[in-house]
Amino acid sequence: MGIFSYTPPEIAVWPAMAAASLVLWDNVRRAPWRTLDEHGAFSAWCMAVILLPLTWHFSVALPNAPALHLLGMPLFVLMFGRRLAMAGIALAVLAYTGMNPHLWQNIGVNLLLLAILPAYCGEAVMRAVERFLPHHLFVYLLGNGFFGAMVMLALVGMLSLGVQRLWMAPSPIQGDALAFMLLLSWGEAFITGFLLTMFTIYRPQWVLTFDDEVYLNGK
């Protein structure tokens, strides 16, 4: 669920862009880019950047509510970590906006909603799973791949609805949009968990957040 089709008030455009730019600059320059040199990880990262705008393009429009579509960013965060995922999702937002140039005023808000907040949320979930739950492969896959993805998706969906509510008059469809968003998030969380499991088993070099020392060695 994104807010690409809404134009924020002028008072919010430049502050959102400034905040997003500062956070992105700090994370991009400190991102562990060298970890992408291992065994095709950079190709996987680039493919994710390309697929995200295509995923967002297929959406279902609701009257007076943000469009419903798969987000894709939880898998990005879980595979590459906060900083690399934030940079990749930001490129995807810019690419999508470039395909729809009349939406340039939404860049700042969309960067905050789709790249920055989910990345920090995903990192918080992964740290909580590692700290408070048993160090086991299935705990990593279920705790992060399903429940962590659900948290990120629900966060983005509810914030998108909240921002849209500030820009437009409330309408009856918003209650239905919340229900539809949660159902879509539930389904995407299953897809994310499935893909994370496949990549962790068959392409572990692509899943940079998985630590063998924590979840495998000695088990």
C-alpha cells in the first residue's frame, strides 16, 4: 500500500525530502557495500531494485484510499540488512517516480514510508529475535520471515492510511481499506517467509542478515 497517487501539501513536501535525504545519506555512505561482492549478492540486490517498481505498478485502486499492492520491501530488508536495503528501496522509489514524473512531490514521503521506516523496523525485529528467542534456524525464518514481515507491512499500511487521512477528508472506504491492507499484508508475509526460507537454504550468500555462528554452528 503506497501513497504514490496523492500529492502532499506544500508545507510537507520539502521537510519530508530533507529528512529523507539526510537519513539516506548517512546510511548509504556507511553501508557495507563490500559484502555484495560475494557470490552474486550484488546481482540479487540489483534484481530486487528492478523488481520493486514493477511490483508496485500492479495495484488495485480504491476510491479515496491508497492503492493496494504488494510492497516487496520486507524481503529486501531481511536479505540485505538496514543500510543496503534502504539504499536499494530508495532507488526503486526514484525509478517508480521517474516512470510517473507527475508524482515527484511524493518522493520524500514515500522514501520515509517505504524505505527508511521499514528498514529500521526490520532491523529492530531481527535484533529482538536474536536477543530474546532461541538461536535456531526455524526461529530465524519464522520470527523474521513471517512475523517480522507482517510487522513491517502493517506499519507501512497503517502509516500510509494515516498520512492519506491527513491530506483528504475521511471517507467510509478507509475502514475497508484497513481490512484489505491487513489481509494483503498477511498474504505477503507468507510469501516473504517462503522466499526467505528458499534463499537461506539454497542461496545463503544472498541473505546477508543470516549468521551461521548464531543460528547453525554448534546446533
